[in-house]
Amino acid sequence: MLIPSLLELSASAVSSAIINGTPPAENTVLLPEVSNLIFEKFVQNFEVLVTRRQAKDICTSLNISKIDLRHKVLRRIDFWIIRNQNLISLALGDLSGLETFTIDREDFLKIIKNLEEKFFPDSEYFIKIHPMLQRLLNSESQKNLMHLDISGFEGTFTPKWICRTTKMLPSLKNLIISGRKIHNREIRKIGKHLPNLQFLEISNTGITRIDGISKLKKLEILGIGGLNSEDSGVLMELFELKNLRVLDLSRKNCVCCEKTQLLNQYLSCNKILPNLEFIDCSGTLCTNESVWKLAKSHPRLRKISIIETEATLSEIPNLEIMSLANLSSCVKCLKWYKTQINYPITASILREIRNFLDADYSIFKESEIRGCFEVVCETIETFPDGQSIHRLIADVLYQMIRNGRIYPLSVPQRHDMVHHLLNILDFWQNWYGDVEQTKTVELVWACLTDEIFLTTPNLNLRQIFEVALENVLFSEIVKENCLISMVKSLHFMDSKGKEQILKDSDYCRKVLNLLHSLYTRGKAKMYKLVFKLINKADFEDFVRAGGITVLCRHLKKYSFCKSLKFLIKLATRIPESEVTRSEFFKWENLGKLVRFFKVCKKRNSKNLPMIKHKTYLISSLFSIILASVNSENRQFFENHEKMLKSEIENFAPNSMFPYKLSTFRHIFENSKFDGPVLWALYTIQVGREHDEFPIYRNLKGLDRILRNLEMSNGNKEIREKAMVTREVVVDGTNYTAAEPQFVIVYQKGGKTTEDQLFGIPRERSSFADFLSLMRDTVPL
């Protein structure tokens, strides 16, 4: 785990204060080094548009000398901040949002009719870079600016920008324009007007020659990857740069493209750069022979990169070879390339790390896994907007988590992982329709569903739950793993955090909104998952939020057994909850239940055990509701009782269990006694009469319930009926005859299928469920 320094913590606090509108005291101007760090934190933490008040606070409190906006879209408000600082380094990002300084291709070609169109690359828009820099930089910054990064992958600079810009920036030593399309003659202008240049990056600029580059006598670092030319002597002028230490021939756009001939063209010149220390051959036609030739011909060469090449060498005396031979070498390469902001090579390294971890995780030491994790997390911060990078990083982290693999990572590292995973989710909020972003989100939620990971001590499970809830409520597409993460994080959460969530007055409302959202989208599997969240809610709050009405409405499309069972759980609370009673006795809700009852009646068949199961559940629900009707109001429910009895008469002859008829009649004749208990009781009684011993395992629980009812302080009539029923059904059972077969079946429980355990798959499993339910609801 990387522990931030006190300076970093202080910088983060100041940047947060500026964001929140509470900057340092007036007339307090911080040193450039501190100001640079504060502004860096501000850029990292601030995602929305900067306000004028925040811009003013930055200008009055900070003395910034270096600004890096490579991962941001430049806005008009940024001009004010930049112009009020005295800079020595400036890096700009996306310039497409500046309408004043951009011009469409068609309009641009109309302006320059006297010039040939072929001189201008095929670009959607052109950028007036010189006027823009004039507006951005004050006179002091123009005089002292040493580093300028205006690289990008879109837009072309208007003609003559080199001459005008170089005159404006006399102290410039580092120029990075990779990705911007320029013409060959602009290289000559760079050589002519910037003789003091030490670092030049012109990779993937569309040039085919580098004539005039020999004039940059002080140049030490040069990047020319993507130079596309058939001329074998195109690099001859390069060897006049005697001070060149680093030569970068790697591509900066896509390593999947055809590999370049640059290295072969370099070797065909039969010349050397005497002070060359590092050459990057990634993405070129480099072979083992080429590597040996470079090593022998360049006495000062210390490092060579052969990533994404045919070369397979891993060791040469006195020469460090950067390759992807093993996990350790991949981590070393990642450390280097993340500092170079090289997207394609970084992606290749991460892909290879993922493959190593996936192939055989057990061969790596804990120190290797931890070191790899730290570098991967640093890469996230280096590429905050890297779409492919984030997907690969999420895949690497998933390989470290899945199947209990997370054990090498320390507790602080696991906490860091949560932080980085949630940051990735925050960045890709509008991922719908994008294949790569969708995969990234899926991998993140797959990480956040691992149980071993979620049981890490003091993990911020509440934050995971809240982010997941926000995602499922407001996302156009809901991922199943997101819901699973919610369920598991709530399950493993400490009691204090769980209590805070469940006691939130909006919790039930949000869960019901989610339930309804999944209902309208037709997500049946995820709909069932939500019941695990509902079961943990306070029943009173759920009912007040309209839960009974929602579930009754949803029976039209989603008549799941879980919905019916939960309604039955709520119905058992009618005697003690007036709110629940009033909700169940609303004519709208009763109408929905009657409609579903009639649907079950039409579809009932002995060949459809699931429909029979639902018939049993809805009948039990009605029996509880009707048993709760006061005697003075019973006349209003005569039709419901007739409907239920009518269904019994139609259903019983086709049933494999014809004795249900007496069960229903007994329920209505003794409406004050709880319906489900009698139903389970009579089922067991009938099973006993038919020598169906597997159901005997419910007898002991039933005996406990009935004994409690006998000893309760409740209604005398209930206690008497419980006593009589127990004597008839339980005490009258021949345990001796039943025990041998009962023991055999009971021992098989959990090791056999439900059908093997209960014989023919009729409603018996549901009877057992109801008995279990009553054990939970009746104090034992």
C-alpha cells in the first residue's frame, strides 16, 4: 500500500477546500512546488465544469508553474486560470471544445484556395494553435515556457504555426506533438527555429521524412514512431545528432497495426549514434538478430525494448532487455511505459500480465503479486480516461480476486482495490451501448461479488452497497452482478452499517423502485434477487411504502413463489399491524389476488406441479386474510369464500391429494385458527393415514408449535383446539412403526434430490416451507 506523504494529504485537503468554496485565507500565495501539487489534485478530483468562483480562488491562492490537462477537455474557463499563472510547463488535452479556435475542413479549404488541398491531411477540423497559445499564455509564460505538450489524436494545426509559435516561445526545450497531423516541411521549420530543442516527440504525425532534423544539435530525446517511408535512407540525417541518448521508434496509436520497418531502415544505414543509451523498438520488425546487432554496434547502449516484436531474447550481458517474458519483466515494463503515456504498449503489457495470472496463479510469490498490484493501481491514476486500459486493469484485478485468489494481498491493498474499482465505475457512468466499457463495468462488479474479498476486515461495504444501489436505480441497463454485490455486501456488513441502511426511511422506497424497474424491463432472474434485500427490510416500512400494492400488481406478470411467500409472511402480521391489515383489505389489492387465483384455476393441472404449488400458496394467503376478518364484517367476504370453496371442488378430484377438501372446510369453519398451521397439520395427518413417512420429519416441529399454542396466553378457544389437534395428530401417531423409515429418509436429507426425499413432487415441499415459516413466526 502506498501511504501518501503529509504534503500530498495537505494538497488534497486544500484542493477539496477550493472545490467546496472554502479556499485558504486571502493574501496567502503558496510556493510553486506546493501549488503545482494542489492543482494536480484539483484536476484529478474535479469532474464537472470549473466555476468562476473556483477559478478566482485558484488564481488568487496558487502560484502554479506546471499545468497538465492532457486528460481533460479544455474549456474557456481554463484560459483564465492558465493566463493568470507564470508557467514553465504546459500540457493540453482535447481542444475540440474551443469553437473560437477550431474551423471545419470545408470552411478551411475555402479560405486557402491558393494552396493545394493535398498538403493538408484528412482531418475533420483544424486548430488555430498559435492564436490559442497567444490567448492562453501571458507575456511571462511566453518568455519562460520550456515544456509544451500539444499532442492528441484529432485535429490538425493550421499552416505556419511553427514559425509564429517558436518566435513566441524562445525558451522552449521540449515539444510534444505526437498524433497531430503535420507536413514534412514543418520538420525543417522546427530544425530552423528551435535550435535549442532537447526533446522532440513527433510520433504518428503522418510525416514521411525528417529532413532538417540534423539542425537540432542539442537534441537528446527523439520519438519518430509511425514514420512511414519506403526510402531506406530516410534516417540518414538522424546520425548527425551526436547528443541523442534516447530514440523511440515505437508506435503510439495501435500495436495491432502492421509493424513498421523503422528498425530495419535504421540498421541499413550502417551508422551509429555514439551516445545512444536506450532504443525503443516496440511494434517494429525487430528480431533476435537485430537485437544482437544493436548491442554490438552501440557501445553505450544500456536498454532496449522489444515488446510486441518477434524478438525473444531475455538476457544479453550489460544490456537490459525490456520484454514480456515473465510477470516480473512485465511489471518492470509497466513501471516505465506508464510514465511515457504510451497507450498501446501499456495495453499490451496489461494484457500479458492478465494472461500470466490466469494461467497459473500459484507459481507467483506473495511479494510478486503485491508488487504487481501496486504498479497496476498507479497505472489507473496515470490513465484516468483510458478506456482499453481500464478494461484490462479491471481484468487483471479480477484475476487477483476470483476463486479465493486474493489471499496474497494485504488488508490495506484490498481497501485500495475498492477505491480504484469504484473510481473506474465513476468515470464510465454512460457505458451503455459501448462494448468495451460494458465489459469494464461487468469485470468491476464481478470483483465486487467475491465473498472472500467482501469479508476483508473494515472494508467499506456501505459505500459498495450505495454505489451498487445508485447504479441499479439510475442505469439504463442493470447488471446481475451489481445486484449480487448489493446482496452480499449487505449480508457481510457489520451490524452498525446494516442498521443505518435498513433504518433509512428511503430504503424501502428505493428497493420498491428497483423492483418495479426490473418488472417493467422483464428481468425475472434479477427480480427474484431483490427479495433477498426486501427480506432484510423492516416489514412496517415496506408496507407503508406501498409494498403490498406493488407485489399484488406484479402478480399479473411475475407470479413467483417468492412473491407469494413474502405476501404470506406479511399476512401473518395482520393481527398485530393495523397498517398491514388495511393494505391487505384494500379492494384494489384483494381484486388483484382474486384475479391471480382465477388464473391459477384456469391453468391448474396435475401435470403442472408449479401451478399447483402457486394454487396452494394463494389459497393459504386467502385463508390467512379471511381468517383475520372480524365477524361483523364477514358478510362482505362471502364471495371470496365461495370462490375459494368452488376452486377446491374443481381442483380436488384432479388432485393426487383429494383430502384437501376437508382441510379447506376445516379452515373456514374455524376461521380464528391460523390457516397455514392447519393446512400443514392436515397434510401431515393425511400423509400418516397413507403411510407416507417422509413427511414425518415435520411432526416434531408441529408438536412444538401446538404445545406453545397450548401454553400461550392467547385465545382460550385456540389453546383448546391446539391441544385436541396435537392429541389427534401427533400423540396418536405410531412413532415406533414410523421411526425406521423416517430415520432413513431424514439421513438422506441434503444428499438427495427433493423428489427422492419427498416421493412424487406434489405440493409437499411447500407444506414443509410453510411449517418452517410458522416456526419463525410463532414464538417457540
